[in-house]
Amino acid sequence: MTGRRAGTITAYPELSRIDALIEKNAFDAAAKALIGFMRDHPEHPQAYARLGHVANRLGALGQASHFLRKAIAGGVREFEVRRELASVLHQQDRPEAAIPMFEALLQEREDPTLRGIHAGLLEKIGRYQESREIFAKLAHDNPTNLAIWISYGHSLRAGGQVDQAIAAYRHVIAADDGLGDAWWGLASIKRVTLDDDDIARMRDALAIAVDVGNEAPLHFALAKALHDRGDFASAFEHYGEGNRLRAERLQYQADELSEEIDEIENLVSEDFLARFPIEPISDDRPIFIISLPRSGSTLLEQMLGSHSRIEPLGELPYAPAILRSFMEGVTRRGKISVPRAISGLSDDQAKAMGQDYLRRAKLHRKTGNPFFIDKLPHNWSNVLFIRRILPQARFIDIRRPAMDCCFSNYSQSFTSAHASSFTLRDVARSYKDNVRLMQHFDRVAPGLIAHVDYRALVSEPRDQIERTLAYLGLKWEDAVLEFHKLDRVVRTPSSEQVRRPLNADGVAVWKPYAQWLGPLREELGPLADI
């Protein structure tokens, strides 16, 4: 158990019984017992350490951070307690606090897993060279640590070193050809990387796979290899199986998002938005590219980021992280929806959260440009929150045709962060909810959101980008059409694509699978033909 001390257990046998509950994963019961213990022993540091651990396991990250800090302030010095606090800060997307903690831990104990987490954090805030050097050394020093080699491959690929990334993934597969993430790393590269021997090896690995963490990405990788050979029927079968495994594990509830959009439509009117402050809270000008995943947001960011006044920062997790922390706090007093919670924010609370966002985003800044881009796709559902905390924010919605967008999501080996992608009907519902929300904001706040059509962007880029720059108050620069020359790290599935000139590779990708996409077309309704 985190933070256990023999002397403490001897002096307080109640803690021993609580530890037994924790070891059985009975976290609710452990929490109640700890609260009871602390009525008699207030400010007990070891009890705070246990409360922090339990809160972390229950997903209450704000409480976990609070309790673990109290434990450490009260004198708890165990390595694992401090490691857990660093992990919680990492989960809260607080790199400014997490990075120094991991660095201090690494001064005490060299641990490849901790070193890899530290390297990943550095990469997330844009310290790419440092991160890649750490990953390279880790890989060299730990040739049998295959998780490190997969992370090293991802880092190389993000930096455009595709051949070296392939070699890293191949190193993993040579050691263990059952690791699905290595196969998917190869398969997701935007060129053919898998041959007939690879297909045979993946089939053999699937025949004995027992861990869905390997099985699902193996199905996606095999599907991509079969797609590249034109065997669309077999490819679709494996896409379906990979998604089924993920869907069964996650149990995504599409109604929750639809109901939130319903509430925004009912609650958010022109008068409602008119009560929001309009004065900027700083000179920074954040630009949020909002869309479903696989909609062309990386391409649009690369083009806009080639403008001399705009700095592209990639996908920043901070708006949803701040919203999660806010909702964790307000829901302690009872159930409340996100739109209702936002409506109850005071101006001071909203400003503080906006400043928190800008402070975290500043970790990524390399220039003094006032404009910077955050292209986290799922921020489309956070527009109301972002508008409330950042009055100066600008929003650019990019839309890809429904059938292409939805099938591209379905055929991507996503994590739970993109949970709607695992069934055709769920991804279609997400697309419809996205359209519904954008249309509502256009009715109640015309001009709040600029819109870019993906097909038009590919065929007539100047018209689309010129209108977008005008929305931002910026003048045209020819450099935006030379976007593929922009030298930067791209940490999305489109990392190779945006290093090439404009092309139509992303158009009509669903058509070879048309005969199996009836549920998608049916759920999309009229949107399927737009």
C-alpha cells in the first residue's frame, strides 16, 4: 500500500484494516473508513496519503492531489507517495508541476518507466529535442524494454524521422510479434509498410492473443495491410472486430453527448451569451480549431501556422482538463450538467480559469506572436466553456464530408479519448451532434465560429484560408500555401500527410466499403449525401 509504515500500522491498527480494503480494491469502503479514522485523528499524514491514493483510484484527481499534498506537507516522505502525486499532476495535465516532481524523483532513483514518462511530458510541452534524446538513450540502454521502444518510435515519427520510426517498431516486432501497438505504429504510417510475411505473422499473433490491449490494435493493423492490397471485405471484417473489442470494453454512452447538446440548444440563447464578458483577459489570442477527429484539422493548422503571426501548438489538453477539474468540484454538491455549471460561473472564477489555461499554454510557446493555435478536436463540444473563460478566443470549425469523416474515425485505432469511433452508429451520432451544435451557435451568435470546408480547402485553398485569416483580422501571406515546408513536430495520425503538398487522398475513402456501411448511412440520414 502506498505510504505504509510498519510503525504507523502498529500504532494505528485501524490503518491495517483499511489497507486490507485497498488491497481488495474496495475503494469506496476504504474512503469511508479513512474519513471515520480522521474524525479521531485529524491531520494524520499517513491517512491523508491513503486518502490520496483512494481518491486517485476513484478518479477524483483534484481530491487526490489535495490529500497527497497534505500528506507530504505533514511529513510523509515515501518515494511512492511522491511518485503518486507526480502521476496525479500528470493526469491533470499540469506539466508545469509534474515535470519538476518527476525530475526530483529521478535524482533519487533511476527508473526507465519514470524516465519515459518524463520524456513524454517534455515532448508534450514542445521540448522535442530533449525528449527524443532521452528516448534514444532509454532505448539504447534498455533494448528489451519494448514499451520504451514503441514510445521512441512514436517520437521519431512525430519529428518526421519516419524510416527511423519504422526501424524502432521493427525492433519491437522482432522481439515480440504479439504487441499490437508496434504493428499499428507501422500500419498507420501513410505509405505501405507491411508485406505478406507481416500479414501471416499478424494472423498467427491474433490466433493466440488473449489481451485486448494487443488484440484490438492487431486487428486494425491487419485491416490496414489488407486495405492496401485491395482486400476490402477482409479489411472491413478486421476493422469491425477491433472496434467491437474496444466498444465492449468501454461501454460508451452516446446519449450523454446528445443530451448535453440538447441542453445547450435549450439554455444558450443570444441573451444568455450577451451576459458573458467580451473584454480580453490578456493580449494572447488563442485560436481553437474545432472538429471531429479526422476532419482535416492538422492540415488546417499547418497552413495557418505557416503565417508569420500565428504559432501552431498542436493539441493542447488544457481546456478539457480545466473543465474536468471544475466539474469535479461542483458535482460534489450534487449532480449538475456542464451547461448549467457554466451558467453559474462568476466572472472572477471564469477569468481565473482562463488565466490558468493561458499559463499552461505558455509552456508551449516559442515566439512572441499574439496568435496561437490549439487544435484539440474535441474542443468542439467545449465551445461554451471556452467562450466563457476566454472572451478573446477565436473558433474555426473544419468539416469533412460525413461518410469520409466517420469511416476514417472507424478505421483508426483510437484510444478511449475518441470513444464514439467504435461503432458506426455512435460515430454518426457524434457527427450529427457536432453539426447540430455548430448550427445552434451560428443562430444565437453569428460570427462566433468561422467555418472551413475540407473539400474546398483541398481544391481551392486560397479562398478558404483568405476568409479564415480575415475572420482573425490578419492579411494574406503566400507562405500558407507552402505549409508542407514548415519544420515542426506533428503528433497526430496525419504527421506525414501534412509534410506533402495538397492532395485529395482523404476524399471518398469510404467508397470501397460502401456495401457494409448501411448503419452509418442510415444513422447519418441526409448528412450522408452532403
